[in-house]
Amino acid sequence: MAWSAVQAGHHKALVAGNAVLVTVLVFSMLTLLVASVDHLVKAHNFLDVGPVVVADRYDRSHTEMQERLETNREALRL
């Protein structure tokens, strides 16, 4: 917006600046699209045929995880 305001009287500079901005916008959108698709593939195991392994923090309750932490701390202390 600042580029457009400063170069409002110079058509060539305005068009050149907009071309740079459009190029950056296109590459940014492509990067977001690729990152989103990559995240979805990794998150949903589309390519993995085997069973999904769920981390303990999602499979157990907060209380169970707290007890396990205390047990591990005590074992380390001993």
C-alpha cells in the first residue's frame, strides 16, 4: 500500500512494484498450500496402511499421566 501511495504518479514504477507484490503473494499462497497438504497427509496417515499409533498424552487421562510422571520421577530419584 505504501509503494502504491508513493509511486501513484509513476505508472511504470507502480506496475513494476505490483508485479513484485503479486509474485510474492503467489509464492506465499503456494507455500501455504503445500504446507497444508503435507500436514494433512502426515496428520491422517493417508499413506500408512498399518494401525495408527496414538501418543500416550492423547490416550490417557491427565490423572494417569500425572501418576506416571510421579512414578518416573521417583524411579529417577532412587
